[in-house]
Amino acid sequence: MGNTKERILAVSAELFRRNGYTGTGLKQIVSEASAPFGSIYHFFPGGKEQLAEEVIRSSGMAYGKLFDLLIAPAPDLITGLEQAFAAAAVTLRETDYADACPIATVALEVASTNETLRRATAEVFEAWIVTGTGVFTRFGLSEDDARRLTIAVISALEGAFVLSRSLRDVEPLAIAGEAAVATAREMLTGRARG
């Protein structure tokens, strides 16, 4: 899986996504990364907080690329949104509802208690908004509508992940996807009339 630092980052990303920041211990990370305990402080002198900040930023950028991978290649915006929400549902089912958004899991825990990690999650979410806005404008939406739709889609996905994981059912993702598609249709129809 690469060098020690890469293994620590990859394992940490997986554990934070599944267990959250506070539910993941450093001993667990080094054990699953097959790394000596001292390597945490060698690569991350700021300890768990610095490690989490790097994981948030690297995982966040990787997940932000999903706009370009799942939605941008679609023949139209509606199909792209339907495919993205369907893919999210498949991932949740295939991972027994364990794999959702690695950023939201940590953001929910730290937004009120850790300014460094709150800022990191906020910067990742803002980067996703910028990326999504760019993708959605290519489908003909104005920049303002594209930004609004991107925020609605991210909010719908994140909320649906929480409900789906709790209920162990992808129905919330299906309904959130339908709502996102309805919003997109309304925006596209408004542009066609305008």
C-alpha cells in the first residue's frame, strides 16, 4: 500500500469515515497500518489532530472529484444526478452502511470543539461547492443556480447518508436524489423559459 506515511493516511481515512475522529485511536491506526507507534509523531508531530487535518484535506479532495467522475460525463444533468445518488446507495449497501462521507463524519463531531478541524472540513466543503458549481454550469445553469444546486445536492447527500446509516435503508438516498433531480429540473426549466 505504499510507504508508512501513505499507509497511515489511508488507514486513518478509512477509520475516521467508519468510526469518526473520537472513535478512532492512534494505537488502532498504527496497528491496522502495520506501522510503529513512533511513526505517527514522526510524520505528524502535531499528533492525531494534524493527522486528521491531513486526512480531511486529502480525502476531501479525492471525494470532490466525484462531481467530475460521476456527473460531468453524463449526457445531461438529470442523468448525472440520478447516477450519482444511485452510486451512493450501492456503496452504502455494499459496505453494510459503513462507508459514507469521510468529511461529514468528522465535521459533525468537531464543528463546535476543534477549530483546526472545523476549518479543514469547511475548506473541503467549499472546494466541493466550487467544483460542483463548475460542473453544473457546463449543463447550462447560471453560476448562481449551479452554486445553489450544488449546496442542495451536498446537503441532501449528507443528510441522506446519516438517515440511511441509522435506518440501514437506502430509501433516504432515493428520496434525496428525487428532490435534487426535481430542483435541477426546475432550474433548467426556468432557464429554458427565461
